[in-house]
Amino acid sequence: MKNLLKVVVVTVIFVLCFSANSFAETEQKLEQNIGLSVFLGYGFKGTYKFEGSDYYNDEFYKGELDISGMQFGLRGHYFLSFNPSFIIGLGGFYQQSKIKFDGGGDGTRKAAGVDIALLFAAPSMPEIHPYLRATYSFYDKVEKLSGSGFGIGAGVQYDVTPQVRLFAEIMYDSAAYKQKEAGYDYYYDEYYAFETKDDISMISINVGATYLLSL
């Protein structure tokens, strides 16, 4: 399932980037804006999976915990609109989450990467923009673990003024972390190796605001 979602995210990003480039090369007059957004959300359904192996002690462990938590972030897009009904946003995001583990304990997740949005608007309701969103985090860190992740979701934006939009969205995102360590045991006078694999997946709801700067 995760591999299928990764393929979908990569395909969406590729198609949107290709489309944006094609639109930019047309002779039509494009409406161009820079959108700066802030958002606040809550991850209400998440899973933290972990497994590892200690080659020196020949041990293996595996487990799973439910997680939840608040999150906030920033994102920016370069919006291209060749007609009022279709808008593409290319940009990036930064997000920070406070993860609470079922049974006790917490951690901080920080992620940053590419953010792609595809917005629509009906001619009869131009102030309302349903949209699709896809992300890829090339920087994704939970405490000492580093990895990468992806996200996909949908939402709705509402034009309060020509410069200000409010939005609400639901997102699914997932990240994988791998860590290898090696060391020397002076007591047994031997080298050892240790490997861990951790995965986080989360469904969250975000609300926020976007400020548009015309170009």
C-alpha cells in the first residue's frame, strides 16, 4: 500500500511539474502569484512501527504503537493560473509535530521538502477552491532518526479577500527512518553492529491561512 501511494505521489508531482512548464511556454497570459501559508493541525490517527536487530547479541525486536499529536508549519507556493478554473502551485513546506506515543512518552518530528498543489474553481463559485496536495520530505527527522517521507491529501480554500485565503485539509503522510550503528565491546573484546528501521504514518486535519502576493 505504501509503495502504491509513493508511486501516486511521484506521478502527481511529475505531471504537475510538466503541466506547469507547458503552461508557462504558451502564449496565453498567465496570472502569477506567490502564496505564503501558515497552518495548524492535529494528527488523530497514527502508527509508529519499529524493528531492529543486534547482530552481536543475535537479537531481533519488533513493535507498533498508536500515536497522535499537534502540528504546525509553513509553506510557500508559486501559483500559475492560465484560466480562473485551474491553478497549479509549486513550492515547499516546513512542518513540526509533537508526537505522543500510546502508553506514554513523546517526541518531535521535523520535516521539510517539496509541496505541490492543484486548485480548482467553478465559474459560479470562483471564491471556493477545492484542491489536491502532494508532498515529499527530503528532510525528515524524529529525535536522532533521519529519513524521508511523502504525503497526499485534499482540501478546500475560501477567498476572504483577493489577497487572503482560509483553508482546511485532510492529509495522509508517511516517513521511513533507518539507522545503522557499529561499535566495540571492550568487555567481550569484540565488534558489534546494530540496525533499526522505524516507520511513521499519520492522518491529520489542518487549518490555516494563505496570503497572496501578485507578480
